[in-house]
Amino acid sequence: MPPEELLAFWFDERNTKHWFRSTPEFDREIRNRFERTWQSAISDELAHWETTAEGALALVILLDQFPLNMFRDRPEGYASEAQSRAVATRAIERNFDIGLDDRARAFVYLPFMHSEDLHDQDRAVALFEIAGLESNLKWARHHREIIRRFGRFPHRNAVLGRESTAVEEAWLASPEAFKP
């Protein structure tokens, strides 16, 4: 599969409404269409995609976004986060992000917002600030505050088999848990 096919799917107007409000049907469609491609990516068989801005963007989306859909509420959903950050880092080093439109550019930065490392969270906030992506910046700051407070994303604990602290449990039960 060429990266352009993945991008055409992801940025199709029929699909953008599902980016952050997915459905079981959309998750299943991504799994059926892209799981083999994801397997190739985690095996480093798609490194050649990184030679262009669009290819690097497609690889970041494949490694960062698609697992969350394909493996919802399963540990595999987070399995390729480190790889997505590595691809995003190389894309930024090559200034590939600069030539992308704002919606696409945001997806290059999202792997840092998804990290449970405070340094990555600081980087996400800085990237969104520099790019002037205000709606994303609000969420980047929110994610960073969660990591500052807990050192991890408490909402991942059950999926990853981690025991939640009493403080995390109280926070998860509060309306504060997912407010921007």
C-alpha cells in the first residue's frame, strides 16, 4: 500500500469526524484495511516512506493513530508509540512538518502528546505553540498537566495492567479527568 492511499483514507471528509470520536465500525474498518500495513511498519519494512513529508506523515499516523483504533482498550494500542515518536522526530528534523497544512502538521506532533514522558509533553506544547495550532495546544497543555501530576495517563492503567492509586481513581471518577 502506498502512503498516499492511507492519507486519502484518513483525510477523507467522511472519516475526519471519527478521528477523536470513533465508532466500532470505524475501528473495524481501520483494522481490516490497515493492520497488515501496521505490521509492516512495526517491522521497519516501511522506512522508505520517510523520504517524503507525506510518507513520513502517513507513517506517523499509521504508528500513532491507527493502533488506538485497531486495538481499542488493548495494550497493543500503545505498542508503536515510541516508533511513531522516532518517525515524527526525524520528520521534524528534516522540516517536513513545515510544508504540511495545519491539520496534517498536528498529526506529526501528536505522538509527543501521547507520550508518558514529561520531556515529550513539553516538546508537544512547544511544537503546537510555535505552529500556532491553538485548539491542539489546549489539549497538549491538558495532557502535559496529567503527566506532571501522575507521571502517566491514569486512563491507561486498566488496559496496561497497572494498578491505579487512590488519587488516580478519584481523578478518573471526576469530571476533571478529560476536560481541556
